[in-house]
Amino acid sequence: MKKLYVSFIIVFFLIGCSNEAVEPTITESQTLEEQIINVMSENELSNKEIIDYDIKDNFVYVIFKNKHESNTHNPDLVILKNSNGKLEWVAGPEDRTASIGLQEADALIFGRDEAPTVTILLPDKKPEDTNVKGIKVLGESAKSVTYVEELTNDLYMQYMYWIAYTNEEPTHDDFEFITH
């Protein structure tokens, strides 16, 4: 009986002490999307609709809708760097290094020294009206992205762009359009 009494006292003491001595800590980590939204908001790009993002090495390339005078759907770019699990601002729409008008599309170029150069190609025509099947930038195929905007409950508009990541900044002659 004495052993049972001592065991009960020890368990009671340990439980009582552990509640007082140790405060439970709960850490909530943000999702990648939440981190992207927070960094964009800190840099005056709050409430922007993210279309897509790509992760290359330690960089996150975020494509979002940026309203311009002529339209409300143009994609634009934010470049973020993953630094020990925390996203840091590298570049935004104002850091574009060149814009080139091409035969079938306009190219928005974000030249970078520390990361790949990013080129966003915006077609001159609607996706269903273009005869462009693909685009190569400096010999590498650009990724095609199509997204839909809901205008009303039963009316949708489809948009498209291409994005390329290259080791150097392209010039006017570095684009090849592949047509039907």
C-alpha cells in the first residue's frame, strides 16, 4: 500500500509541476500563398489577384493581374527570394528592364543579374483568335498560361500569356513564334 501511495504522490506532483513550469508554445507557419500576399501588401500591391507562380532555385516568380488604363487583366511580375524560409522582395512591376513590341505579342522583360531573366509575352489577339502555337525565347520554349476572368455569372473571358526564364536578357531577334 505504501508503494501505491508514493507512486500516486509522485504522479500527482509531476503533473502539477509540469502544468506550471512549462507553457505550451504553438507556432503557426504561413502557407506560401499567405507569405506572397503579405510581401506584396508590404510593397503596395495589396488585393492583387495572383494568376500563377513559379519556383526556380531560391526565387518565387509571382504573376498577378495588374490593372492598367487600357485593361484590367494584364499579367505583371513580382520576384521574391526565399531566405531561410522567409520571402523577401527582390523586384516588382516597376523593375522591368525592357518592353519590346513584336509581330504577334508584346514582351515585358525583367533582366536580373542574380537570377534568371524573366520574359512575359502578351499576345496581340485573344487566345481563340491567335495562330501562335508556341514561342521560343533564346531557343528555349516559353510556358503558356491561360486563365479565365469571370465578368458576370454566365460570362467569362479567357486570357493567355507566355513566360520564359533565360540566362540572359533577350533582344528583338531572340524570339521565335511557332504558328499553326
